[in-house]
Amino acid sequence: MIMSTFHNERRVKTRKPHRCEWCGKPIEVGETATYSCGKFDGYFYDRYAHPGCEKLIYRLGMIECDYEGIDPDGWRQSVRDTYEGLAEEKITPPFDEMLRVVLQEYVWDKQQRII
Ligand SMILES: [Zn+2]
């Protein structure tokens, strides 16, 4: 069997506005983003994402064997589930707040940089 799957990613400073593949929010011109491209199952793909949003895929173990099996809905669900595991109260905040808490726990260092 020939392995035709590949995946590349790098940090870029955007020259055009984009939308984050995962959280769906805008990535402004000049912002740092993670650009990924590759080939999976015969299909080429590319995407822009906030570095933190992209990192969550790895930090939350969303990658098992089926990398492109992650879609934005699955990503959001995973963030929600993780938040519920962290939260003490049972009140569900807006998604952005859940994402902030999860990023803080899994992706940010003490200086609040995305690592
Ligand atoms: Zn994002």
C-alpha cells in the first residue's frame, strides 16, 4: 500500500483576512495563524486556524488515526466536553468562554502565550 497521506503546518502572518477553521472567528490581517495543508484519502486540503485552536487538536488528543475526521462540529464538541470536565459549576457559559478556559488550561503558558 502506498501512503499518500501527508500533513504540513507552519505559522504564518496572514496577508489576507481568513476565518479560523475551528472556532469560526476571523483571523485579521497581520495576525499569526497556523496554516495547514496536506492530502488525505486522495483529497487535498488547506486551512487557516488560530494557533491555539489548532494546538487543541493535539492537546485534547483529537488526533487518533483519522486526522481529517475532525470537523469543526467535532472540534467544538470536544472543547465543550473538556470544559465540562474542568468546570465546577453546572452552568454552561457561551462557547467563547468555554474555549478561553480550555485554552488557558491546555495551551497557554504562565505568560499567556500560546505554546
Ligand atoms: Zn480559532
